[in-house]
Amino acid sequence: MERRLHIYRGRESRAASRQIVLCDLESLKRHYMLSKTMLNSLQFLVLPLVRECQQRLASFTFNFTGDVFCNGTADDFGGCFNFTKAGRVEKIECPFFFNKKGFVYKVCSLEGKWLKSDYHECRQQNYEEVTAMYPVYVFIGGYLVSIVLLAISLFIFLYFPQLQCGRVTVHKNLFLSYILTGISWISYFVLVTFNGEVLLRNPSWCQILHVFTYFFMLCNYFWMFCEGLYLHTILLRVFSTGRKLIAACHVTGWGFPLIPTAVYAFVRSSDSSKNRKCWNPYAEYLWIIYGPIIGSLLLNVIFLINIVRLLMTKLKRVPEAAQTKKAAKATLVLIPLLGLHNLLLPVRPEDDSPMAEVYTFLIAISLSLQGSFVAIIYCFCNGEVTTILKRKWKQHLLMRGTCIKIGNSHITTYSVTENGQMEVVSEEINEVRKCQPAHI
């Protein structure tokens, strides 16, 4: 005997779907240890799943010969279970908001009644999930270190007027983009990635934070491009003042990233199927962001090759060994500045590959600590900066009335022997110190 079952129609369907979700909130709260905010978020996500399940079951056709069976139903989390014969176990995949691969199990009793759904596979956290968060902690730690070093470097560049020039102006903007990128990624990790309730609620502010994070990341890479563009142009035009070039760098570094970011935000917001979980990355849309980034890195490769060629041309009078050494040093120093170390790890291994975890950690270290490397090389190890800092420190000591060493005096005493030769009688080395009383 064939029977076509249709369930929940019109207002009854909508009322029943809400009843499925709302009827057992207290038991959900007790059993799954969920907060009230989490429950409200789940209702918002579960209702569409329940309605979709009802539509699917309403159009379902099956044959039965008087056997006992359980009716199709949707559970408290929107899991959709088909008509099942008594004594069998139905399993479905975990709902999307659990963000986990696994199955939900529901037993149809011998009396034809559903037992409580078993979500243990969706809720348990295994070793792989715990270790998957380690690279995120590396990202946060690396970005914190970079932000501190970059902030100190930026203060030094802004405080001393002797360091004001076009090259340092580009450095300052690059350092600022590093700081903004680090702050935005840390904020996104802490406020969104680590907060399941925010992912479920999907508020507008977390989507805005997502967009700003990628905007600052784009600005960071385009200021790396501006570093290569500025250095390449200055080497080609030695007597150029660079004012127009600095203006072009400001437009490129802060203005151009608005275009791909706006396109990305528009495309993401237009696709309702992907408009959830705070816009956690989807590969089919990220090419809008990563396309311009790859293009800027490839242009920096061209700049680097031409810069090295120009340096080799200018160093023709230098011996060949010293010439090679200087060219190699210049290349190594420019690689982190231009972001070209990102090209050393271009392809991600497969998820089941033993190198996948190593690759993830290398990416986390290189991206988060890149700002630290640039700050150390171009500020703390810069000859001009160290000279100015030493001079400032000596002035500070003199103002405090502290004696500072400014050199040594070497006193040697000679005597003449009977045969007319000179011999050293004594040697004395005295420190020459300069002292200034402290101002009262």
C-alpha cells in the first residue's frame, strides 16, 4: 500500500516549526550547557533548517505494509530525520553551525517513537581540533611582538627630525600598516574566532571587522610594493626629489586597496548562502583579495631583480668578491621589506600530508613576525638611527651631570741608554671623561 504523507501546512506548519524549536529550551540549556544568548542564536539558525526539513518530508513518498515506523521529524537543533522503521538508527551529518565533521544519531524505538538525538560527535573536541588552534596562538604572539617593536620604531622615526626624508616616510607608512594589520587580526581572532556565540549570531559588526581586517592586510602588501617602487625609482633617477613619488605611494598604499575590498564586501554580502559565521573565509571569494596581493609581489620581484642589476652596475670598480658580497647582502635585506619571503611557501600541502602542519606553523611565524624583522633591520640596526640614539643618550647623561667617556689618553715614558738607544720605561692609559654639572 502506497501512502503519500504531507505534514505541517500553512499556519500550522509555521506554528509547529516554532514549537519544535521553542518547546524544550530549558532541557537544551541543561543538557548542552548553553547560555541564553547561545540559545537565542540557535533559534535564529535552526528555524530555517526546520522549515527546509518539513518541505523535504512533505514531498516524501514511501511504501509501508503495516510495519511500525517513526514519522519524519526535525529535532531541537534542526537535524532532519526521515521516516524510519522501528528498531533502526538514523544518522545524519552534524549541522553546519557545529563546524565539525561527524554524525548525529537518533534511535527509532520498537514502539515507533524517536529517542533523544545523540550529538556527541558534533560536540566533542578531539586532539586534532585542539592542535588546530596552535597556529592561531602563534599568530597572536607573533603579531603582539611585531606591534611592540614597530610602535617603538615608528616613535623613533617621528621623534627625531634628523630622520625625516622620503625613504623614512615610506618606512613609517609601512610600519603603520603592519601595526593596523596586527591589531585587526588579533581583534578578529579574540572577538570572533574564539567566540562561538558571535559566530552563531553573525552580527553586522563582526562582518565589518572581517572587511577591515582584509583591507589593512591589502594596505600592508601595497606599502611593501611602494617600498620597491620608491627604491627602484630613486635608483633610476638619482637627482629626483621624490615628492610626487611619495604622493603616488600614499594613493597606492592607502587608496587602491579600497577597490578590491569594496568589491569583496559587495560580493560576500550579495550571496545569502555564504552570509553567516561572520564571513569566515570562503576560497571562492578570497581571490578578490589575494589576486592583487600576488600581483604586487610579482612586481616586487621585478623591482628586486632590477635593483640588484643597478647595484652591480654601480659597484663595477669594487673588487669582484666584495661586489658579490654587497649585492647578496642587499638582496637578503630587501626580501623581508618587499614581502618576497611569502613566495617561498607558495603551495599548501594536502590536509592529510605530514607537511601540512609544518607549513601552517611556518606561515604563522613568517606572517606574524615579518613586521619584527623589518623593524629590526630598518630601524634598530640602521646606522643613522643608532648614531642618533647614542648621541641623544650622551646628551641625556650630560644633562643629568653624569661623566661620560669620550676617549683615552696614552702616555709613554722613554729613557736614553748609554749606547744612545731609547727604551720604554713605563706606559699609562688614562680615560678622558667629560663631566657637566646637573642643572638646578
